[in-house]
Amino acid sequence: MIKLDDVHKSFGHVEVLKGITASVQKGEVVCIIGPSGSGKSTILRCINGLESYDRGDILVEGARVDRNARAIVAIRTQVSMVFQRFNLFPHRTALENVIEGPIFVKKVPRAAAIERGRALLTQVGLADKAQVHPPQLSGGQQQRVAIARALAMEPKAILFDEPTSALDPELVGDVLSVMRKLADDGMTMVVVTHEMGFARDVADRVLFIDGGIIVEQGAAKAVLNQPQHPRTQDFLRRVLHPM
Amino acid sequence: MQSFLRDAGEFLPILMQGVALTIIVTIGSLVLSTLLGLIWALMRVSGVRALSATSAGLINVIRGIPIIVLLFYLYFVMPDLGIALTALQAAIIGLGIAYSAYQAENFRAGIEAIDKGQIEAAHSIGMGWWLTMRRVILPQAVRIVLPPYGNVMIMMLKDSSQASTITVAELALQGKLIASSTFKNTSVFTLVALMYLTMSIPLILLVRHFEKKANQR
């Protein structure tokens, strides 16, 4: 469903992606792990066309992602994104955040959008927060609204860019359990994360990225429990046993 | 004091005619400068190099020409080019253009103050440039832009007096005409000053209200 073929990307003189080749099948949950600055988020941002890439191809359901083409809007309605810092619209209520895309991009009738929006807020456990503005919500609640907003577009896949990194530790669980349910329901997900427990339990596959290349990839349990490459071993040791 | 009150009773009706024109010039040029300023600002942030360069150039040219010269140009030069404007039209267009540069810079600052994550979120749910502006950026930018916008309103009210230089008989010119025919300079210009001040006070209160609202976030 998502295919990356030899994708290169530079910011100025710094090459952050040095030939990424990977694919995500329908219904698959792929976690991308790796040290900060390794290019993990950039991969997601390229898939969604928020960044352009210099070389190679990214295909979503066979359509090439090109940030500057008109077709990018169609791709973005199929592949939603959840951001580290939530990026909810602060001037709109939780419900309005969720129905904004359906009404104005997909032209869903307002009443139908509201009904579906409420159902989605219920799904992420925030039925009672529909009329609340984001600044009055906790980080975890904001992120769950953001997930509902992404779901409202009825995407074929959702990209999560470190969805729990900006949260207080006690709020991480609520967000992860919503994501776990999505995965159980068969949603195609690409998740950049530092939550190794989530990756081990929920992901089908794990990609370990370092220095702009995929150093190691494979079934989640295999990569996380018996990493083959020394850099993966080193990274996992630091993450799992920081002291 | 007695004589001032007597003069006031005598001159106020004439000055009020000037007030009407002052208000017309102010509102007219406020509307025009807002529209033009918004267009310049949107061109500036469009991401299209030709548009943003044009806008930047225009803003600098407009900023570099004194309002009074702009008014003279519209009123005295345009007829030579076959475009005859009434004094009132020239005043509104001149002030509108002159202030559009400041409005544009204010709007641009407001737009650029919005977190880039907002644009990315809008894009990620499939919004195009215009939809992102209309539904996400501009509604948030308004709160940032309003306090300086209120100040522009006050400045425009006062600068509408420059229309007197091209024969628009607004408050300042009416005052000057009465003063030069009655020699009661003190009474007349005190009255004129008080009348400008009276019109400014509601605007000053409005700015204070905007500032309070902007700080509530």
C-alpha cells in the first residue's frame, strides 16, 4: 500500500535520508525506531508530502507522492498524520477539529459529519469533551482528539510521528491503548516511536533507522528481542536500560 | 470661557458637516486599505516568488511616498492621464493605498506568528492553500492583528485631515475656513482638536478591548 524506493532527502548539505527502501502492506503496523536525528520523522513527512524528497520514489496505492502536484491532496486524504505536538486547531472545539476535514475537504454533509465525529470521539474515550477547546484538554486528550481527527478522513493508513513523546508519562497509556485498538481493527499504521513495549506488542514489523539508512528490519519480536546488527543492539541497550 | 461656549454654539453646526466627511474618508480608506493590505499580505505569504516579490516591492514604494504627495498625485496628476477623480474619491483612494502598506505588514506578521504545525495539520487533512488560510490561519491571526489594527484606525482618523490639502471639506479644512474668516483661532482649533479627540476615544477603548481579548489565550 505504501512503497518507498531508494528515497534520498537532504536539508542543505546534510543528507538525512540516504536511500530508504521499504514497504508497508495493507493492515500492517510498522514501527520505525532509531536515535534522534536519524531521519525517522522525515520519512513520515515525505510519505505525506509535508517534505519533498530529492531522489527515488514514494508510492501510495500506486500513486507517486509529489509535494508540488495537485494529486497530493488526494493522497493526504488517504493517508492521515498524527503529530508529536498534536497540532489541533486551538480556535475550534474538539468536535469541530474532527469534522473540519470531512466537511470542508470531503464535502460530507454537516449533520452526517457531526454524527460520525461524535462516534469517533466516543471511540477515543472523549465523548464528553466534544465542546471543549484544545487548550482546556490534557496532552493525552489532545492527542486522542488528533487521532479522531485523522480517523475522520477515513484514511487507508495513518502515520504517527512520535505520538507520545510530548506527553507526561501517566498520559501515554491512554493514547497507546487507542492506537492498539486501531491496530486490532486492521488499520494500516506507520509509527515512529520510542515506546519499545508498544512496538514489541503491537507492531508486525520494526525498522531500525540510523544515519539515514535502514540498518535492520524484520518481525517486531525478532528485531527487538534478538537484534542482529551491533548498532541496533547498542541502541536498544541504551533505550531499555538508560542507567 | 463664556465666549468659547458662544463660539462653539455658533461653529459646531458647520464643523459637524466636516465631521461627516471626516468619517466618510476614514471609513472609506479603512475598508480600502484593509482589502488591499490583505491582498498584499496573502501575496507575500503565498510561497509564489513572483507574487511575494511584487508585493514586497509595492509595499516599499507605497511606504516611501508621503501621503500628501500621493494625494496630490491622484488629484492633480491623474486628470492629465485622463482619469478625473473627485476630491473625496482621491482622498479615500490615496489614504487607502498609503495605509495598505502598514496593514499588509501587520497582517503578514499576524499570519507568520501562527505555528507552522497548524499549516501542516491542515495540509495533512487534505486542505489546500486557500482553505488552510481561510479556516485555520486567518481566524487565529485575527486575534493577533486586531490591537495594531485598532491603532491604525486611530491614525487613519487623524490622517484623514490630510484630505484637506486636496479641498475635501472635512473637519480640519472646515475649521481652517472658519478660523480664517472669523480670526477666532483659539476657539475654532480648540473645538476641532476636541472633536478629533471625541471621535478617537471610542477607538481607543476598542483597542483596549482587543488587547484584552488577545491576551486571554
